[in-house]
Amino acid sequence: ASLAQSTTGQFIVLKYECGRVTLHDEPSAVYRDVMLSSEVKAATFSNDEKLLFLGLSNGDIGVLDLDYESLFMFNQKMPSVESIVALGNDTFATGHANGLIYTWNSNGEKLSSMKGEGGMVLTLDYDSGRDAIASGTIDGTVVVWKMNDAVPVLRNNGHAGAVRAVLFLEDGRLISGSDDDTLIVWDLSNNTHRKIETNHGGVMDVSSTGDVIATAGLDGVVRL
């Protein structure tokens, strides 16, 4: 199983290969238990934590309403959803195995699309203050788009392995972590970057709190 956590830490969702999803509240009790048609590859909460967005390996997308205990599924006959990120309270973006990125509202309406670079889109993040979305792909490419016109402001294949995590920092910089065992800190204001060796054997996830950046790696270790 793999997990995703809401921003406040109130909810944790566990995803299982069989298609089962369990939602746990803060005391770790099972809050929801749902069986879906295929494996849930990606999950994220809306900003207000009232909706849970789910992306499945068969291309289906689900929206679980936590207030009304309802699940809305829509199938656009697309390749596997590999990544997902909330854009607001009722909008989100999905990254797919064919390299495409779509934005949606919670009613299943497609709002826009972007063509990724480098194949399968493994990770997404969104900077609400700058209205920008970042993607990392299986061939090591990092792309950042401005959402208003879907024009890339950064496209770089600085990683030698698949990009597993992208994360915007509060100051507007972007962090990317890869199978090549490095982090790259991207300064989008002056189009420069700095590479950092992690000694993980491969970076699987990145998070931050204030000025502290945490990485989780293939070695099973979390480093700050």
C-alpha cells in the first residue's frame, strides 16, 4: 500500500494495488473504505479537504465527496493516471502515461490540456501564488507552465533518471527529486539551478516545512 496525506494532516488515504482505498481520520480510525475497478495510482485532497481526487490505472478518475459520502467516477478513455494535484477547492490536474496533462473540475469537465515532455508524467505540483504547475517525467525532464496560457517557462532534462517528485517552495523555487539520486533546486526567477547529491540510491519523494526540505529514498531513509 502507499499513502497520501491532507495538508492539515487530518486525513490519510491508503491506496492498495487491488483498487481498494481506505481513508483514515486523525485518530487512525477507518473513515471510508472504497473498492474501485482498478489500482489507484494517485490521490490528492482538495484545498478545503472536502473532496478526494483519485486517478486509476485504467484511466478512470474519481471524486470522493467527504461531506456527502458520495463517489463520482468519470471515464474519458485515457491512459493510466500516474499523478494528480489539486488546483483549488474543486479543480485538479492529472498526469498520464502518454505524457499528457489535463485540468478538470469536480463535475468531470475537462478545462485544459498540456503536452508534457519526456513521456509518462510521474509527478505534479501546483503553485497557487504564481498560478504555475510543474511536472516530472520518466525520462528526467522537468517542465513548468503558467496556467493562464499553458506556455512552458521552464523545460529541462537535467536529471539522468525518472523524476519522482516536484515541489514548489514558498519563495517560488522548485525542487525536483529523481532516480539519479539527486535533488535539483530550480530558481525560476533567473533561470538557474543547483544539483545536490542525496545518497539515497534514488529519491522517491520530497516535502518541506519552512526552510527544511525532507527527502525519502529507495534506501528507506528520510533525510533533512
